[in-house]
Amino acid sequence: TTLRCHDQYTHNHSVNVSLLSMALANRAGYPKVELADLGLAALFHDLGKSTIPTEVLNKPGEFTDEDWIAMRNHPTEGVLILSRTRGITNLPGRMAAAAFEHHMNLDFSGYPKLTVPWSLSLTGRILTITDCYDAMTSSRVYRREPMSPSKVLNMMFSKSGKAFDATLLKLFVNCVGIIPIGSLVMLETSELAVVLKPSVDKANAERPFVRVITDPQGNAVDHGREVDLTEKDETGDFRHNIIRLIDNTEYKFDTSRYFV
């Protein structure tokens, strides 16, 4: 609630990162009983941004030195907020790691900068990947058009073994496909749909399973049909096609409810 009231993008981003982190951890063999804890930790990874003025978070121009100081302090601020949160008597290590380590990078080229020896946790390695991926594939006030998933993945692979854990990054690509789980897409029928799972056909990785959530006029529909976008008609043409990716905030849709 704190993040939703402070900044809608950060709230949506946190939900997306939580979903992506659980999906990656599941693919990496995380114990099922621990997935919910990881998802909760990921949900609060950017809580420190609630201390940053919205005019800085949503600034269309370049950051000043003061702005950058505030941004780079948000991991530390997040841990401090969590440690003071009522109901959390002993701050779980996974939750602290998610807040503190998600911008560090595998080679510690990110922030916060440390002066003591440190070993990046598995939670931190997962969040480094999922946080970066969702941030770069989302539109922002300073970047109206989100980068394509394939372009972002190519950039991330160029930093494999440096900023990102190489093994986890490969698992992540296998997990989310070219179009990530939870993405909102528009079909050629003008219906909106949410991506449920990647395509099982590697040759058509850009054609995931989706659930239709609106009619062509944009009205929400209950119990929308599931569609396998690799299905073809009797002539051999695909029955349905994605015409564009949609930023979730554009239509005010919280796609996380389709995975609960």
C-alpha cells in the first residue's frame, strides 16, 4: 500500500518482479515451501523508494548529483524501513537481501558500494536479473516506448558472468520466453490478453499461452478463454497474433491477480 500510494510504477514493477522471481526460483529448483517467502521478499525489494520524492522518481530529464545519491541510497533505506516495520520482529535474511542486493550486480559494479567482503546471496542474484529485466521492458516517463524483450535479453547476455549470474540468466530465458509471464498484449482482434506461460514450441517462442481479459472494445471479461498462440487453422495460418506489447499501467490492469 505504501508503494502504491507513493508511485504507481514502482508498485506495478514490484508485483512483476515478484512474479518473475518466483518463476525463476521455481525453475532453479527452489523448494516449493520457500517460493512464497521469496515472492514476498521480492515484492518489498524497492520499498526504499518510498523515501524518494515522486518528482525525482518520475523526472523526465537527467538526474542531478543529489538525485543519484537518493536513488543509490534506496536499497539501504529499504532495509531500514523493513527493520522498523511492525510485525517483523526478526528481519528475514531473504527479505533483507532482496532490498539490499538487487542493484549490486554479480561483480559488485552496482550499488551500494561495500568496504567489507561480501558474498551475493541467491536471492540477490535472482533479483538482479528480474529487477533489471522488468525495468527495461517497461515504459517510463523518460522512456515512453519500452525496450523489446529480445533486445533487453541480448543486452543482459552481453553482461552474463559480470553483472548477472550466467546459469540463472539462462534459466530465466527458458522460464519467461521471449515475452515474459504477466505481460499484457493486444491481439489482432483488439482484445487484451495476459501471458500465462511461455510457448512449448521453441521455434515459436514469441507465441506464448495467454488468457483473454477484455473484449475488442476494452471491456473486462470474466473467465476469459485461454489461447495457445501457436495454434493454426486448417489453412496453416496462425489463428491469433500479437500486434503489440502493452504497458500494464496504460490500462490500469494488475495482471498479478491472474496468478493467485
